Amino acid sequence: MDEAVRLAVDGGKVIEDSQEFAAANGFAHAELVGLCKSLATGGFITTEATSRQSLQLTKEGELVVTSGSPEAVVFGCVPAEGGIASEELDQRAGAAAKVGLSKAIQNKWLQVVKQPLSADELAAAEAAAAAAGKKKAATDRKLVQRLVGSVEDAVQAQLRAAKGGSPPPDAELAVLKKRGLLAVATVKALRVAAGPQHGNWGRKPASDLTHEMVLRGTWRDALFKPVNVDAAGVAPAGGALHPLLKVRSMFREIFLEMGFAEMPTQQYVESSFWNFDALYQPQQHPARDAHDTFFIKTPAQTRELPADYMERVRATHEVGGEGLSDEFNSRSTGWRYDWSEDEARKNLLRTHTTAASSRTLYQIAQLAKANGGAFQPQKYFSIDRVFRNEALDATHLAEFHQVEGFVIDRNLSLGNLMGTIADFYRRLGPEFKHMKFKPTYNPYTEPSMEFHCYHEGLGKWVEVGNSGVFRPEMLRPMGFDEDVQVIAWGMSLERPTMIKYGYDNIRDLFGHRIDLGMVRKHPIVRWT
Ligand code: PHE
């Protein structure tokens, strides 16, 4: 077939109609089309889809060509002399009988006459009618007789001619179509001509330029498949951002837009002092237990802690504000226990990024002191890892991320805190527009509030964070004035990411069991 196609398009010749070409050569048309498609990709030929209307004989039409039109068949069943009873004609002519008789009558080839029954026949007909339960019996019979001696089957002749490619004039054509003997069909075919690579017929074109072709110089004589600019490209194997990182950049952008600066958070290993004590978290607090906290074996203790600040923290834990200021003292009694420096020096993996906030706040206080007490209002955020000795399940990991933030200024209120958090979520997207604040307890904030978002997609309220106003027991030992307030919050990074990306198991999103292909599966993603 390949050779036949090559010869047919040689020397500027074309295959005008693949259907006719296939019929003439005894090829299956579908196979020929398949071959042409692959030859065309190689550039050996060019193809063009064509479509034309063609007259085709129906099954009935084919029957007329072989056995004659129904009217001719019926005519042939009628004897030249005398005629035939119509029942008998029905039997002889079979399928052609009904249409054939009416056409033959129309053509004035045959006629039907009524003939009275003889006395015997009448008696027999009455007996048969009575047996069948009919009241009346027929009194005559129908007889079919010839009107002409012979006929010419024009319909058969027209169909034969049409099959041979010369259809009859329009009037006759319309009649044949109406009788369902001929139909118009759309014929789809290919017009085939030689392509730019015709001279290379038989050579297999390469689809890629290889390293070896370049090295050996064989690319010069190589035959290449034409470039298909519509083909889907190979997915680039380059880096892709993990969903958590995308959400992190989104959060970071929002904080920066709101005028926040980023805190340094590189310190995964932290002392108990900055993680707990500086936050006025008593040393007996259950969260400081090894069940909830990963302690570090080497080095087990931290060496550098600011001595005077540590003494003020000790005093506040033990007896409250004593020795700091009269007003503060009268409002705070401390936790009333013997504070242990040894306990404060224990190293751990930070359990919250609030450890970074306590360090940053202490720095701000030190700076204010160095500037002769001049205090600058500030807004800080961080997004980084924290570690907790948790039982792992679908919503808990031992290593996860926190989004932390605080605002320090004079005379801040709970309203400022709620407004700042609500502003953040409003900027995050319409799915976080409904918020609810709920009182809670933290050792280092008073008042404290959890905040929840109504998630439209999940159809329920989801807790997204925890917040509060830092207690004077935390801020006063650092050296801040009494009217300086800090509003602060901490929230999850994983939870909103899971909601956004439709994960119900945190272990599919983060940790050692994730499917790395997942990262690539998320193309360019925008938060809203
Ligand atoms: N540190 C708290 C937590 O881990 C969050 C928090 C931060 C609460 C700041 C109040 C203020 O859940």
C-alpha cells in the first residue's frame, strides 16, 4: 500500500480521492487513511480532507438492480391471458406485491376487475364466513388482468445507470429518492500529494536531535520530523513550591502590607528561659513537662542569660511585682514558688514562636533603655517551625509551623487586637470573612482569646489561632513602662493550608510520609 501511494504521488501526481483510490486498488479505506496520516507526519506527503455528496443505492435499490422493480415483478406474475385472483398474486409476488400492484395500476400496465362468484363458490364462501363468525360473505372476487402485452422496467434501468455513475435527470431522481431506492450520502476522503520529504521516502525520520548526532555530525544528513508547535510540552523538572511555602509567602506579604517587620526565628534550639520563664509560665506548668516538650541532651544547658533580667523574672515568678513598682506590686502576687535557675537553663526545641517574641521584646526594651527611655511602637511577625512531643494523628505533628505576631504600643486595647486579626483575615480572602473570638487561658496573656473562622467550604467554624494581651508580669521585668501594652497572637500555618488545598490529613501535607509528586501537582496557585 505504501508503494502504491508513493507511485501515485510521484512526479507531481495527486490522489484526488482516497475513497476511489482505495476502491480501485482493493485497499481498506481506514487502513489507507492511517498510512497517509503517518506519511504526512514524516512530511513525505501532504493531505487535505475533502467531502462530497454521493448518490448511493439503498438496500431496496440494490434489490431492484438484481430482480427488477416491484411493479415489473408483479406484472411478470400476471398471466398474459385471463388474469389472476388478487390473493394468488399476493402469494406469488411476495414482498413486491403491495407497492408493485399499485405502481403497475398507476402505469396502466394492469387493472383490477370484480368477477361475481358462481353458485357453488358462493355457498362455500357463506359456509366459511359462518364458521369464522362473520355475518356477510363476499359475493364477488378481484381479478388482476394485464392491459399491455409487455413492459419496460425504466426504474431498474435508471438505478443501474446511477450505480454506474450516471444518475437520471432531476425529476426521475426525485422519484427514486422518494421511493427510498436512492439516498444522498456524504463521502469523506483525503486528497493526497507529495510532501517536502517525498525524496526521502522510506527513511525513518528522527523526532529528537540527540547528543550523539551532534557529536558525530550525523545531524547534517538526518531526517527530522517537523516540529509540532501544538504538541503539549514535557513538564519541566525544575523546582516547585510546596503548598506550605506558598501560603507562607502569602501570609508574609499580608503582614508586610500591614506594616509588620519580620522577627529573626533561626533559633530552633531555645532555652526554657526564653521559651517559658520570660513568658511568666511557671516552672510546674504541665506544658514544661517532657511529655509535651523535647529537651536537648547536648548541650543540656544554656550558658548565656542576661543576669539582671533573669533576677527580675525570678522575683516576678516568686513574689510578683515586689521591688519593681508600687502599683505593679499591689496588683501582682507572683506564682508563689521557688524559681530554679537550673530549670530555666534547660535547652529544648522551642514549643512556640512566642519564644522569638520574648527575645524580640527584650531587645526592644534594651534599645529603649539605651536611648534614654525613648520607646518606639513596633509591629512584628514571624512564620517558622515549632516542636511538640505530641501523639501523631491526622491533625497533629510533632514538628509544625506557627504564624506569630505582636504589636507594642502605649494604651492598646482588646479592640486593637480584634481589629488587627480581623484585618489580617479580611485581606486573606472572602472565605475568611466571618470571625468569632472566644475567651481562653494562657499563662502569659490576660485577657486571652481563641479566634475562629467560619469556613464556607467546610460549612463549619474552624479554630485558627490564639491571642491575648501580654501580662505586665511578662513586660515589666523587661523594663517597659506600665502603660506599654503588647497585643499578640499565634496561629497555625498548616490548618489554613489544609483547608485551602483540601487535605484532611496533615501527614499528607507535611512530614516524612508525603508524596513528593504532590508538590508538582499543584501548578501556579494563588490564594484567592
Ligand atoms: N503561643 C501560643 C500557642 O502556641 C499562641 C499565642 C501567642 C497566644 C501569643 C497568645 C499570644 O498556642
